[in-house]
Amino acid sequence: MDYCPGGDLGKLLARRKALPEDEARMYISELILAFEALHKNMIVFRDLKPDNVVLDQDGHARLTDFGLSKQGVYNNTTESFCGSVAYLAPEVLNKEGHSRTVDWYHVGVLVYELIVGIPPYYNTKKEVLYENIKK
């Protein structure tokens, strides 16, 4: 992997708290292109969060940490319970099975967090967070 001296979006958010919409839009647009390529190749990423997006020398977003990714998933579903707590999709929490659509849910969560500064539905108590996500 190429060296990415810009750090990750998690560290950027820690420093700046939130990003202007134009800047968030640029990162999200680049991630959408990455997900389109992954999904075209039947790969579901399943772990989008600020810490898994690094910035290259030109400030462009790149996905990293494919440890929870799964190949061979498109419209069919997988039953794995995985992902980062604040980013779990309702279908993952409800153990209904999930497909590539879980990545698009994560994109929405990341858009919110980049602009607002915290994930939607956030609560320090995991049980309350899960209920918020389910609702």
C-alpha cells in the first residue's frame, strides 16, 4: 500500500471536531467510487468508520483495513455479526443477514459524523446505542 501521510479521518475529526460540507462531500465521493468498485467485484467492506479511511499525500481518501471484508456477496446475504459498534446497521443488529447495502448504510453514518462530529444515534451505553440504531 502506498504511504498515506495525511493520517486518517478519525484523527482529522479529533483535531477539527467536524468538517465543512464541501470537504466531507469530497471524501464521501471518493469512498462511493471505492465502494462501487468493490461491489462490482462482489466484495462487501463492512467496516467503514473514520479510522479506516486514510488520506494520501494529495489529501485523497483511501480505504484501509479489509479484515472484515467478504467476497462473493452482492444481492445474497451473509449472517456475520461484525463491524464497529457505533456503525452497526439495523439488519446486522437484528441478525437478519446483510449484503452490500450495509456499506451504503455506513456511508450515511460517516456523512453524518463528518459534518456533525459524532455518529448518529450515539450513546455511551452500548445497549442504548443499539436501541437507538434499531429505531
